[in-house]
Amino acid sequence: MKLKPGNVFNVIEHDGHIELLPVRTARQMRGFLTGIDTNVPRENDRV
């Protein structure tokens, strides 16, 4: 799980389970959506 001392997590209860979500900096998040399809239909007033 690559846990290290000092890691920070958000703790979320979901459907009777506890989930630990690591808090990441913007730099760590860079590129994680590479390849996502951004071609989505939009309303005419949002173009």
C-alpha cells in the first residue's frame, strides 16, 4: 500500500465501510487524467 509515516488521509465513511483517501498536492495530481474523453455534449448557453 506504500504507506509512509507522515502520510495524510481523508477518512470517509461509505455504506458502513471506512475509506482512506490520500491527500495529494496539485503537483502529484498532474497528469492523472491523461487520455480522458473531454468531448461531452453541452447546452447551447454553455458553449
